[in-house]
Amino acid sequence: MKKIAIIGIVGRTGAMFARELKGNNSVFGVGREKDIEEVENGNLVLRLNRETLEVFKAEIIRDSEFAKIATPDAIFLCTKNPVNSVVKSYYQILKEKGGEMPTLFLSQNGVSAGEEAEEALSEVFGKDAEKIKVVRISLFNSVEREVVDGKVYLSYSLPIRLSFGPVSGSFKEGEIMSVFEKTGIEAEEVSLENVKNMEFSKLFLNLIGMASASHEVPLQQGFEDSKIFKEEIGMLREYIKAVHATGGKFLNFAHYPVKLYASLFNSLPTMFLSIFRSQIGKFIGKGRRGKKKDLDEISYYNGAVIDLGKKTGIGTIINQKIVERVINKK
């Protein structure tokens, strides 16, 4: 059994991974005093498949105690972006302890967590940072957070589906996949050469519905509005152009044919797509609930497109308009 430490244990993905990685792994969380109290008091509840309620339980140690425990085999970093300071902090502690460094798994959204982690590790280890194993994860399930009567409810559907790929370090065949075996998680591996394309593909999925959310309406309602739908398509086309300008591409996954979606949205006339906008909204919004309320999330995703546009010389006027709209609402 692999010993896995989850940093950010009471967060949305942290709690989800803590539950779903059990079976073939020994899992524990690292958190603050507040996190420990949340779990011990039974105030963190998982809602599975929209029906089953389960009080979250896990072994958790204080972050101040991390230096005193045996080094885990792997660390799942489930904190928010950016990851630089957190990676640097924990791996500095591990360096001082000595021994073999744990594999770092990064589950953050966006397209920069891998590079940020590599930079942080280089600051701590210098050239030896290349030896540290880093894995990038793209999680396809959404995990929603809601607070009701003092309790935090985290909702997600099973099975968990994700893709992953190596960022740095040398891995044996099947080594990364072994972490997900016997867990119920449906994991799909991509090659080192396709990790960035995996990130591009996941961001494409995250971007769908952001224009609607910036107007404070659910995805399906936004797609039924011709003006908002046009903005959704225009936003995605700017992103597609920027990705292609980097030499990147989109990938098809077992349950998420992103390459197909991107091709259709980019090649078919907006007027033609608009005829089917209601049906498209229903299809895409099937696995989502309500509107996206986190304005910072919108700024981050569309902001990533703007940054990519600046690097490639591709215009991102529509994405800029969405971010400006969000900023004005704060």
C-alpha cells in the first residue's frame, strides 16, 4: 500500500481524493487546526450522486506536525492556484529530513501548475529537482461546495474520472496508474508529450459556460440566449486559436471528446450552431448544477486565455470583456 498525504484535506478536491483513493492506499490529510475541528465535529458532509449523504472522516495531522512524521510515498496537492509557495514550503521540510522525495500529484485547474511546481522545486533542490517525480492530473468531475446550517456539503458524482501524465522525474511502467488501481477511480494516462495538451483540453471544458456565469445565469439559460451563446462561442474560438498558436492541440478522452467539441465549435458557423443552442446547452449542462458563483474562478480561467493570447499574439477581446464584467461585479 502507498502512503499518501493530501494537502488541503477539507477543500473540495482534497476531501474527494481522501475518500476515493482509499482501498489500495493509506491516506491521511494535512491541515490546519480549523480543518481538524471541522472533521472531528462532523461538519463536513459528502453528497454522493446527489442522494447519498456521508459524514467525512479521515486521519488528519496538523501542518505543523508534517516534519515529524515518516515521509509519504506521494503528496496530492489539493490547494488553490498558484502552487509555488506551498510546494516550496513542504519540499523544503522534506529536503531537511532527507531520504527519497515523494511523488507530487497536482490536481489544480489551469495550464500552469506543472511549471510553477518545477520552478519551486528548482529553488529548493537546484538541478536535483529534475529527479523529483511530478504528475499532473485533470479531474473531469466537478465538486460543488455549499454551506447549510453551519455544515459544509461537498457534492460530486461517481465514478471519479480523470486523466494524468508525468511532468518530471523517471517513472516505471504502470507506476502512476498503480495509485488509482482498486480505488474505483477511472484514470486515463497520457504521455509526457501530451501533458500540456491535456491541460489545454481540460481548460476548454472549464471555459464552457463562463460567459453565461459572468452574466449570472446558469449555463443552459445562457445558451438559450442568442447574445450570450454568441459570446460563449467567440470566447472558445479565441482560446482555440491561442492554443493552436502555441503548437498545442486538443485531445479526446474516454467520456469527453474535447477534440471533437473544439473542432465543431471552431469550424461550424455561429449562425448554424445557434439553431441548436438550446440542445447544446442541455447536453453540456447535464452534469452541472446552477450557475457558477465563484467570480474569481471565472477571472482565473478566462484570465489564462488572455495570458496565452499575449504570449502568442492572438486577440482575446471577448475573454477580456468577460473578465472586465466580473471585475465590475466585485
